[in-house]
Amino acid sequence: MPGVRLRDGDNVERALKALKKQVEKAGTIAELKKRQHYEKPSVKRKKKLAAAKKRLLKQLRMMNS
């Protein structure tokens, strides 16, 4: 679980920024959004396939340029 410890004289803004970075890296927000609503398995498969196509097209664009 992400967490930041503050010492005397530490900047709160910097600590907040570090906490946000840790939460993002851990994928906590993404997991929360994913679990907010039930998704049928067929919808999950379609999303996964669409993401794979998008990644492939991006790689092809990068290779061509």
C-alpha cells in the first residue's frame, strides 16, 4: 500500500505529489475505476482486443516514421 512519511519541516505539497505518484504506479485508481461497475466477460474481451489493436497500430506508426 502506498504511503509517504513526513518529517519536521517537510513540504506537504511535495509529499502529496509523491503519494499521488505512488498511487498511480501501484494502479490503485485504475483498479478502483475498473471495479466500480460490473463488466460482462464479452465486453472485457472486446476491450482487450481493441487495446491490442491500438498498441499494434501505434507500434507500426513508430516503425514507419
